[in-house]
Amino acid sequence: MRFSSHLTGNLRLPVKVTGREDFPWEEPYVLGGWSRTEYARLKKDNPSFTDSFELLELLPSAENDDVQAKIKRTSDRKVFTIGLSWLQAEDESSKEFTLLDDYGMWHANY
């Protein structure tokens, strides 16, 4: 994928990132109606859009063609893999923010 090559050549890793919106597993908890206690428990073992991470590595695309991101949560150093389109750089004035934002928009629309 051409965008993946562009990202690999231009992102300076590691990048501090967070979720751009609630991750797929979180949606029923964030939208309401599901147990807040269960949500708090699950957040200990799953990445949350409210967490802060370091983007460590870009991995090959998954079935949905989203570039996969290897991330490490800063609070407990747990490592996860998630679609890159779910992430945004924490520093909104950085080149990385623009690259990840452009990728997220591209992925959502193409």
C-alpha cells in the first residue's frame, strides 16, 4: 500500500499517541447502557482511547487493509496491536499529528 510506504518513510518513531475516538471494543461502554465497573476492569487488559501510548512500529495491513500499529501504553508498559487509523499523535502541532490525521481520513474514505 502506497500510504504505508509514505508513513514508514516519514514518521519518526516512537510517537506519543492516543485514540482518535473510542476503540471498537469500548463503544457499548462509552455510548452507555453497559456496566461502568466492567468497563473499568476491561480497560486494565485492553487498550483504551483515553490512554496514552508510544507508537513503536508499523506492521503489515490486516484484513481490513488498516496498517497495524504496535503500541505500548505509557502507564503500565503493556504492548498492543491496533489499527493505525484509530490513533492520533498527542502533539497537535507535530508533523506526526498531520501524517496520522491524513492517514485516518484516507483510511475512512477509501
